Amino acid sequence: MTPLIAIAAEAAEQKSAEVTDWAGRLGWVAGLLLFVAFVYWLMRQGWKWRGSLQSDLPELPTAPDTTGEAKLTLSGRYHGSTTAGQWLDRIVAHGLGTRSRVELTLTDAGIEVVRPGANDFFVPAAALREARLDKGIAGKVLAEGGLLIVTWEHGGKQLDSGFRSDRAAEHTAWVEAINSMNAVTTTTEGIAR
């Protein structure tokens, strides 16, 4: 019995070692925080650099005083704009890269995009090219058909803007309405697609 009592006494005496190297631990924590701050700074510089590359994009159009009667409205999220056909080439100039809540209104004049906390803009009907349902844009991937993608032209460049309605069933009506407007616009302008 004595060896068992000795082992139990030794186990009772064992305690975890006290931390004596506080300077080393604080150094590692400070180094990690500096690394995270450096990575964040690099990401911010990349965002600014992308914006300077896209500085040739003119200011976004604003809605005219009279846009006409609303055909469709949508409330949801704006997920960003990209170069048309290149779903990862995000456009950041003029706030187009900022994700936000959105209120869309489709009229005969075009699409009014109202974004609380971000730049509002207007897509004239003549600038609309097409609308489709897709699954991703600018790093945001959803279920198949989860995004309404509107292709439009601005400053000689075709852009894809991604929207997600709070009620996804609305997307199909938007695609049909925009594509029917586009058919009228291209026929009027004499442009063959």
C-alpha cells in the first residue's frame, strides 16, 4: 500500500508550471497583431489600386426628375458590379464595389438603384443590354439562379451588376421585363444582337 499512497501524494503535489516568460508571450501576440494589421493594409492598398485603374470610368448617372410609372420594384441586396462576363473582375470605382441594401425601381426610362449608405445611380433604358439569373458575382456565390444580373453599358464599358431580392421569386419577372425592354431598345436603335 505504501507505493500507492506515495503515487497519490506525488499526484496531489503536481501543479501546472507557472508562466514565467510573459515577455515572450506578449511578443508573439504583438507580432501576430502586427501581421494582421499589415495584411489588412495590403488589402486596402489593393482596393485603392484597383480604383485608380478604373478611374477612366465616368461618374455614375443619376435619375432624371421624371422617370415615369414604376413597372417593377425590388428590395434586397446589391452585391457589386464586375466587367461583363468576368464575374471576379470587381468594379470599385464610384462605389460600385460596395455591397449594400438596395431598392430597385424599373420604369420606361431605366432602372433607379437606391442604396442607403452608398452611392445611388441610374441605369438608362438605352444602356441596358440584358438580364439573367446566375449563381455568383464578385466573390459572392449563391444557389443556381440566386442572383439577378443586369448587364449595362457605362462609359463604353459593359458592366454586370448583381442584385438579390428579399423574395427570390421576383427575379424571373425582372429578367423578362428588362429583356423585353432591351428588345425594344435594340430594334429602335437598329442594333442587331
